[in-house]
Amino acid sequence: ATSLTLYRLLLAYFVALAVAIPLSILATSSSLAEKIFLPTFDILESIPILAFFPIIIVFFIKFNFLNGAAIFILFLSMLWNIVFTLIGGLKIIPRDIVYAAEVFKIKGFRYVNQVLLPAIFPEIITGSILALAQGWNLIIVAEVMHVYIPKATADGDLLGLGSILVKSAESGQTDLFLFSLLVM
């Protein structure tokens, strides 16, 4: 159960990181991009993640891939923490570094790899900590699917720490509940 929970969290985190870096760079690439993307990101971030969950589950049920629904909802919950910290980091890169890159004709992927990523590495760490904390907060909801599926039972829940916590609390297994909580 622990390894399945960690698998879901880490997969969602790495996908969120892979999506957040280009989104953040795109959003800060020009003043026009900022005017378009920042308000859009702000609106999307303000929608509660659980508002999407029933729709996501219905979509993933069609493909019989409930694990994908859990990973996707975790991804959505983590994405905005990383995006907004990276945007903040990209905005505070010293102009001297940008000018030096221009002088040495560092452009394209090389610019991203040698200038942007090292400059925003502290923000990647900060956003990652926030994202993983958000994922841990949401893991119980992501693994306990029967609440969102009509006529479903707890047998359809995903195996993981979150579902063990809920099942042990419902059945009065205090020892298992406390042990699962300790593992978390």
C-alpha cells in the first residue's frame, strides 16, 4: 500500500514538474504572454481540485483506469504550486545574467538548460515541497473512489495508505489506522 501511494504521488509530481517548467517559461516569455497566461493560471488555480474529481473519474472509468484518475487529480493539485513558484523565480533572475547570456549568444534549449534552470533551482525545490505536501493532503480522496462513483462500494477503492486509513476508521481498527497514519 505504501509503495502504491508513493508511486502515485511521485508519478503525479514528475508529470507536474515536466508540465510546470515549460508553462512557466512560456508565461514569462513576453509581456503579452504574461497578460494572457497569468490571469488564466490564476483562475484555473482558484477552482477547487475536488470540483474536477467526479468529471475526471467518469472519464477514466470509461477506460477502466481508476489509477489514472487518482494520478491525474494529484497532478492537478501539484501543478499550480510549482507553476507559481517558478514564475516568481523567473521574474527575479538578475538582468546581468540575462545580458551575459545575450553577449555569449546563449539561446534556445541551451539558454533554458544553462541559464534558466540553474537560476530557478531554489524555486523548483520550494514548489516541489509545496506540491508534494498538497499531494499528501489529497491522497486519501484520490484513493477512496467509491464516494464519487454511483452505486460503488469500498471494494473498488485503490489500494494505498489513504484507502487503508478510511477503511480502518470505518471498521474501527484503531491499531491499523494509527499504524497507517504513522507510515504516512
